[in-house]
Amino acid sequence: MRGATSLLAPEFADWMLGSMSSGVIAIDTDERVVRVNDGARRVLRLTGSVSEISGRPCAEVLSEQPAAARVLVAALSGQRPLSRAELVLDAPMGQPAQTIGFTLTTVRDDRGGMRGVAMIFRDLTPFERSDEQARLQDRLAALGQMAAGLAHEIRNPLAGMEVVAGLLKRRLADLPDECALVDQITAELRSVADTVSDALGYVRPVVSARAPVDLSALVAEAIEVARTRVEFAGKVVREERGRVDPISADPEQLRAVVTNLVVNAFEAMEGDANACLDVTVEESESTRANIHGVETALRYVVLTLGDNGPGIPDDIREKVFYPFFTTKQTGSGVGLASAQKVVASHGGTIELDSRSGKGAVFRVRLPAEDPHTEQGEQA
């Protein structure tokens, strides 16, 4: 009987809402928030405690998410069907966009009169990332088969042409101007050969030798390596927010990824006396992801690199992770594509947020634990 009595306590509804992983927010017919749980506060990025939010106008509470506010208010007047749907939330500058899947339900009293509307929703972003990584792996496998065949067909003629160029140079030893032209031909042949090698390196499967990695220490090492490659007179600000435990990763592969990102930032800001690179390492809140068909809670470590350089123009921003796409005079264009591939092989994601003239922000999310290892242990 004690258990049954406790279930009838007024606080039980609050306990139930607070224990739900889904977000719940409800408004009354006066468009005021009457119920909200911690899940909703986290996903919708609401400020204030649950008690502070309750009773405030919906438009005020959801001022940073006007689309969500419009959906709730429209449901009160019956302008929107009460069915399952998805909604892309507004994200602050430098933050990845979030997609929620929601259901609207009418709240009625004992006589059937409408008293308000409730939205129950979940963050779909982790599931979308999982699907995106699966599609990436399929594309890489197809690209790898094609590139391996092309590389074989290209490399053999290149080697033959380089041998012929060497023989020609010997015959023209007494003609320095002609020898210089042969040297140019040889240099171009080697450049093509290097591009083919880079292509093969990109499409080969990533084989990781994982070990516990202190990401903050690795970032410090990568910055020092980047300084040896690019003269950078600007400022680098490093910060570790809160406690960040070691992650399971291949240190060499991850160091190459971070070094590449830092070098790109240095090059983008080269010559700017006010150049600054902000680097932060922190743990994100637990999210849920679909791993081998099983919904699993994951913690992520997030590495953010933000610069105040010229940014990336809108017309090429979507192409920067494409293999062999580059705006540099030298380079094969596989740096960022390879970085994305390595991060994906670790179960993570790499994202870019940039506007022309407003700098660039790269965000690398890596699982705090090795999801493949954990899944194997559970099995």
C-alpha cells in the first residue's frame, strides 16, 4: 500500500518527467509553459531551471527556437495536424544543427475540453550521424575499388616515361637548356605519381592501432608540429574545459588529423598580425546512437578549432571534405577527406562551420570509449 500511495503523490508526475530521456514541453491555452523536463531543457538549450521556466510565455521561453514555439501555438488553434514530424532546431554560431522527431498531443480535461498541448520529442542527430557514417563507408569502398584499378593503369606508364626522360637527359648532356626542359618533364611526372600515391593512401582501409590517448596532450604536440611546417606569428589559445578522460584511438592517425587542421588554420591566417586560433577540448553530454542495431548511450570528447581567418566561401564550403578538391596551388586535396575518413573509422564525426570573412570552426567529435570494444564485451 505504501508503494501505491506514493504513486498517487503529486510529485510523481515531476519524477516521471525528470526520468525520461525524451524531451517534454507543454503549454496551456494561454500559451504559457506549464510543464518541461530536463531532456527538453538540454535539447532546446533553455536557460533557467524547470521551476523558473514554468509559467512563462511560450514565445519567451522558446525565443531561441521560434520554430518550435510556432508548432506548439499552431497546435492550440488546430492549424497543424497532431502527427509525428521532424524539426531542425536553430543552432548558435559554431554549433552543429540538431534535428528532433516529435509528436504533438492535445491535453484535455475530464469533460473533453482542450486545456493545452504537449510536445514529446527526441534528438535524432546521433541517428543521422550514424546513417551518414554508413553511407560514407559505402562510398569509400566503391571509390577504393575504382582508384586501385586506375592507379595500376597509370603508374606503369609513368614509370616508363620517367625512365625514357632519364635516358633523354643523358643524350642531351651537352645542351643545358634542353636538359632543363627534361627536368621539368620529370618533375611533372613525379607530381602525377605523388597524386596517384595520395589517392591510393586515401582509399586504403584504415587500420587503427588503438591505445589510451590524452587528447589535450596530443593537441599540444600537433600544434608544435604544425609550427614547424608553417610560419605562424599569431596567437594560439588552448583550453581544456572540465575533466577529460583518455580516449581509445590510434595516436599517430589522430595526431595527423589534428596537425592537418592546425596547418590549414595557420595557412588561412598567414600574414595576419591579429591571427588567433582557439582550441578547446571538452566532454559532451551523453547521447544515444545506433551501434550494430543496438541503441547505446555514448559520451563524446569534442575538439574544437576556431580561427579568425577569412573563412570559407559559401560556394565551396560543402566541397572541402571531397577527395582531391583543393584551393591551394600545391597539394593533392586529400587532407581533409583523409581526416574525415580517420575520424569516421574511430566512430566520430568532423564538422565545419564557416562564413566568408568570419573565420572557420572545425569540430571533431570522438567517442569517449571505443564503441566496438564495448559492444564486444556486452556480447
